[in-house]
Amino acid sequence: MIERNLGNAERLVRLLFGLLLLVWASQQLHMNAVDWFVVLVATALVLNGIFSRCYLWYVLDINTCSDADGGCQPDSTYP
């Protein structure tokens, strides 16, 4: 598993935006392929916000987690 790479502010933005998209998608009467894609992206954003991990940021080697966020350092039990 990857270490945390999202700061608290980014987590909050992703969580709120993901929830907003999920609410919007739930209001749709007929879901087409684009709406289902929005649900998939929204679910990924909510999970990013909950677990503080983004695999795209991991691949791009981006880390927005600062020391002030706490718990962002890699776990020392893994080599």
C-alpha cells in the first residue's frame, strides 16, 4: 500500500467535490455512459478523501501532505 500523499485541505476538497458529484448523479432520471463515468470518478474522489491516498499522485510523484497534517510520513515498519 502507498503512503499518504494528500494534505488535509486537498482531502476536504476531494471529499466535498466527490459527494457533490454523487448527489448530482443520484438526481438523474436516466443514467447514460457519461453519468456512470461521473459516478466512478466521484467514488474515486470520495475514497481519496477518506484514505488520503491518490494513486495518480503516486505515479506522478506528487505529495501535498505537509508535516502540519500529521501522519504523512512513511511508516517505518516497512523497508
